[in-house]
Amino acid sequence: MSGKTIASTEKKPLSELTKTTPKDRIAECVASMDHEAALIKRTIGIKKGTVLDAGCGGAYIDIALAQNKDLDFILLDPAHKAAKAAEENMKAFGYGSRAQVICGSEQEIPLKDNTVDYVISTSSIGYWHNAQKGLEECYRVVKPGGKIFVSDISWDSYRDYFGMLKQSEIEYFSVHNEQDDMWIEICKKESKKGEK
Ligand SMILES: C[S@@+](CC[C@H](N)C(=O)[O-])C[C@H]1O[C@@H](n2cnc3c(N)ncnc32)[C@H](O)[C@@H]1O
């Protein structure tokens, strides 16, 4: 009887699996955001001040950016589980004191106008019920002269982000499409002397 050889699935010994700690696993997720972190730095030149991450999930991008000690973070996510994970992950990396975690929605950001220096959002806008309202909310809370970076807009290409932004009150924006990356960049105009 001619027998077929069925490849056996390779199982890792338990001792090897237990070598990875929860922090190691978070570090892997953080490392997977290296490309995104570099894109953010290159695009909006994130240097100093407060960063709001809208739809932060486990805050992996924030951990990647937090190596810059001049940045503080406000981490916003509507999912309790995500907000809790963001808080725990920031603490695990020693960044807990620089992070304020808010369980809330980008549709109504619980912050005053002109509060933060930067808004970032990665792989989240596709979930927003009303993306235009969410972007306007990000714009409302960023300070004049501040910048907004929203990435991973490629997989919901049915949305016309350019048209949406044109219809909004947002003045300076661009929608980028470079190789595998698609992102929105927004600048809030500095108010001139005497202007409100
Ligand atoms: C794919 S995860 C991305 C998380 C993180 N920004 C990252 O890049 O790793 C999407 C996140 O958007 C959040 N989110 C924001 N607005 C949402 C909404 N309106 N409905 C569902 N999820 C939403 C989810 O809770 C989730 O944490």
C-alpha cells in the first residue's frame, strides 16, 4: 500500500512557550508598530507636549512614542477592555504617570477645545460611526498650531475622506497614499494676534 506522508504539526515544548512573559508579548506588539511610529514622527514631527490617541486599543503606538520623555498621553477608547489594557500596558513599561486613560468616544471627546498638541489615531477610524464628526472632534481639541495624524484609512476605501474633510470646518488637511500607507494629516491654523 502506497502511503502518503502527512506532515506532523510541530508543537513547541511548554518550557519554550512559558519563556514569553506578558511584557514580552506587549513588546512584540509595540515593535510591530515601529513603521507606524516612524511615519508619525516623519509626518507630524511629534516632539513635545500632549498626545491624544483616539481609539488607542492596547496603546502599543503610544508605548513606542513614549520613549520620548517630552510627551504625555491621553488615551481614549470606547471599549472598557481596551482602555484597561492601555492603562496596564503603559504602567508595565513605566509610563503610567504620563498617561491619562479615558473610556469614551471620538464622537464626543470629553476634553475642552484646544487642549492637546497632537492627535493620533491608528487602525481605528474605520470603526467610527460618523468619521466626519470624529475628525471634527479631533480638530476641536487640538491646539492652534497642533497636528493630527490618522492612519489606516485604506481598508475602508469606500469612504471618501477627502470629500468628507472638504465638507467639514477643517481648513488645512491632506490625504496621502504612498505605497502601503494611507493617512490623513491635518494642521490647525495658528490664530493671528487679536483673532479669537
Ligand atoms: C483595530 S483597534 C486599533 C487599536 C490601536 N489604535 C492600534 O493601532 O493598535 C481599533 C480600536 O478602535 C476602537 N474604536 C474607536 N471607535 C470605535 C467605535 N465607534 N466602535 C468600535 N470601536 C471603536 C476600538 O475599541 C479599538 O480599540
